[in-house]
Amino acid sequence: MTAGMLANQLEIHTPEGITFSTPLAGVPSRCAAWMVDTLVFLTAISLVSGLLGWFVTALPSVGTAIQMLVYFLLATGYNMVFEWFWRGQTPGKRLFRLRVMDVQGLRLQFGQIVIRNLLRPVDLLPAGYGIGVIAMLLNRKNQRLGDLAANTVVVRTPPVEEPDLEQVVAGKYNSFRQYPHLEARLRQRVRPDETALLIQALLRREQLEAKARVALYAEMAAHFRGHADFPEEATRGLTDEQYLRNVADSLFRRASASR
Amino acid sequence: MLIDLDRFVAEERPYWEELDQLLTRLEVDAGASLDLPGVRRLHYLYQCCASDLAKVSTFAAEPALRQRLENLVGRAYGEIHEVRGRPHRLRPLHWFRCTFPQTFRRHRRAFHVSLSAMMLGALFAALILFARPDLKPFLIPAQFGHLYSDPSERVAREESTDEDPLAGARARFSAMLMINNTRVSILTMAAGLAWGLGSLFLLFQNGLILGAVMIDYILAGESAFLFGWLLPHGAVEIPSIILAGQAGLVLGGAIIGHGDSATLRTRLRRVGPDLVTLIAGVALLLVWAGLVEAFLSQYHEPYVPYALKIAFGMTELVLLFLFLYRSGLHDEDRRAKEAP
């Protein structure tokens, strides 16, 4: 079991030969999440102040003692409690779709959460996460010192987006359907990243300038022609864009029909 | 290569769903455990999903399916390959009686180094003040400015006053002490990130202050007041800071990894639970120290005899060290015998 690195990605190879990867969170998104958490924390503090206010008035010494202890516990425990019960997330992290994860993809343990949060004072030095940010910039896994000691990373968990296949398929008729063996070859040869590129190119049709679109579709159509050589009668009169829509239809027809 | 995705999904989906349910059950309930057939089933389902993912990875047209399988395999991988103990149900008494002192004893060398650093600081300050009493303000930080005055004057003032110095503020003072000391302890442990040097520096610095105050009172002939004032809470508070320093040195030691062939990640993984145990134990001890300091330490003769306060402090110290060095030994021996 090893944890490798792609550009800003944490890649985990299992002993079964399976690889899965997850994108790492950078300084800006973590900073934004921290700001949201600070806001939530301050709101919680003012709520507690309001609730304990009458108590402080009635019993000044005991009331203030309880108030001070509650503040301290909130300040120290806010991140720990959320990260434990929300499996690596705080309200800020949840909003920005970040999650604390074990660096080797194992179960996040409570001890790891405690350590990464208790070592925060060092990352905060000399002011405003100075050491923490420097550590993150120097570290390939964007870990602050607390993360390094606790063996944790903060990853992004973008939502799984289902492509809107209705927009990209060829329409009523796809001349490629006459050649199921060539469609099968196409499905076999096209890689997932090429599929994603194809979908994005077709979905963003209106955002592209006409000239750029023609050039891009021509280049992409030439690329996909290399994967499966459909006979001339299937491609006669097809523009590059129609060719790409036929390819998308061939790739996705089965999947969309199964939904 | 998959030709019929519909059939593949229809055939395999029950396994994915079963694995998903099993994982959710394990993730939600920290105390959940599986019997042998359950473990076998989990492993079988994990292998099914992993092999499905391998098949789907070569099939371009379903990124969503691939992501779902990656997610399942990732979660199951975390469960199956995790060899550290699962977070078990809370057993606070057992933890305090056995786990905490056992952890202390496992790293007793770090404790001795930590103790030495503080004693060295105290000795250093004592020697300097013995030779140059005028250097007191340089050794005691401004936040303890009330200690700059002449010890005998303070003793005379506090012994003659009829007023309760903490009237109506004891609980607040106690909370403030607990919070402040816990913060110092956390920082002393965290400073261990700098290869342990940060912890050593903070321990030495605390030793300097302690040594300066002690020699100041001893030279002024106020030893009884000094020990009556410091021992009741100091007998727990000072060892707590040394324990926090011990945690810092354990962390620093794992980072240095001298004579240990394991990787940095493995070394840190190994000491992680011990750090948490030590610092949690320190926080508990500091609650007691905070209560004693506010409710007993600040009251002097003629209200509370110094002999009684010193006896109380010495008893605490002996009990604390008996607890740290002896508690949970029986449990430790039993585990050693059970181990293969």
C-alpha cells in the first residue's frame, strides 16, 4: 500500500493493484473555510454569552469561571468535535467541500484529529498561520505542521457531476449505430479523461467563439477518428461537430439507457 | 473489456449495495465489530468491488460509475487495511488508572530529560540570583511583576491581613489558572515539533522562573512560606508541565527517529495515541492544580498552618509519583503474558 503523488493529487495504490486518487485542498480554499469557521465560532461564543449572561449576573465568580471554561473548551474543541462527528469536516470545510483525511487513506482516528488541532498554535506562529502556510507551500501534500505530525491531509471532495447526456448525444439518428463492432472498439479505446473532454467541449458549445469552436472540434474529431475508423458511408457529409456528437452518443447510449 | 454494461451493473449492484450498507454500519457505530463470517464477507465484497473497479477503469463511457466504485473501494480499503485499534467505547476510569500511567512509563526517559531541563533552568537561575540578586527582574517576566517586591514584605503583608484576597473571585481565579496552565502545556507539547528543542526551551524557561522565585524566598529566610505557598498546587502543576514537555520530547524524538529504521510517517503514527493520552492526563491534573491553587495555596498562616500545607503538598507529590510509576502495573503484566 503506497500513497503517491500527481500534481496536487493524492494517489493511493492498494495491494490489490487498484489506484484511487483524490484532489488536495490548497491554501486559498482552506483559508476561506477557516474564515467561515471563525464566523461560526464567534456566533457560538456570542450565543453562549447570551445564555450565560444571567448566570454571570447572579453568581459573578462561578458564572465567570463557567463562562471562561466554556469559551476555552469551545475554542479548543470546536474543530475536534466537528471533525470527529462529521468525519473530517467542520462547517467551513463542509461549505467549501473540504475534508480531513488520513494520508494513507485509512480511517481517520480521533487521536489524529486531536494532534492536528493541538499543534495548531505552532502553525499560527508568528501571526495568521505564518508557519502553517509556509509549511503548506513547501510541502507537496499541502500539509501544515499539525497535519504532518498527525499524518493527515485536507482533500477536496467535489460533487460527482452526472453529465447531461441529452445535450451531447447525436439526436435521433446516429450513423455509427450501424457498426456495433466499431462502436465497441471506440468504447474500449477512449480513455475516461478523453470522454470528460468530449462532454465538456460539447456542453460548452455556446461559450466558445465560432472560429475557436470550429478549430477545436476539427482537432478533436481528428483525434477520435484515430480510435475507430468508421467507413466512409457512415461519415459522409458529417461536420466535425456532428462526428463528435455521434461519438458521444456511441459512448453514452448504453449508460443513459440503463438509468 | 465489458461489452454489456447494463448486465454488468445489474449483476454487480447487489454486491456494491451490500458493501455500502456494511461500511455505513461500521462507520456510524464506533463500537461495532464483525464476527469471523462477517469479516470474510466484508473482505469478499471488497475484492468484488476492487475487481469491478479494475474492469470499469478500462471502460471509458461511465465516469460516474467509476467514481462510485472508487469511493466504495476507498472506504472499504480504509476499514480493511487499518491495523490500529478501532476507537473503542470510552472507559475513562480504565484509561486514567492504566493507560495514562502506562504511557508515562513507556516514555519515562523523555520524562527524565524533561525533568532535567526544568531543573537545569531552576539551578541556573538560582546560581545567577545567588551571585547577582539585582538580576531578578531579568529572570522573572513582567507578567509575574508582583514577585519583584521583597519576599519578607509580602509575607508580613499577607500574614497580617484580615481580608480574604480572593473573596468572591476564587472560582474565577481557579478557572483562569486551569486555562492558562493548559495553554502553556499544549504549547510545551506543540513546541516539540522543532525536533524537541522548543519543548526543552520552554521547560528551561519555566525552570528559570521557578528557580528565581524559590531562591529569592529562600535567601530572604521565607522557606516555610514559600513551600506552604507553592507545594499544594505546585506538586501537581509542575509535574504536569514536565509531563507536557515529555509529550513534546516524544514528538520530537519521533521526528528525529534516531536509531529507528521506520519512516517518519510510521514513527509519528506510532506515537500519536501516546501524545493524546499524555496531554489529556495533563489537562486533568491541571484541573486539580487549579482548584488547589485558588482554594488553598493563597491562604497562609495564621489561617492555615504552613506545616499542614507542606504536608498536603508532599502527600500529593508522593501519591502522584506512586500513581505514575505503579498504577496499572498489574494490567501491564497481564497483557505481557497474553501477548504471543
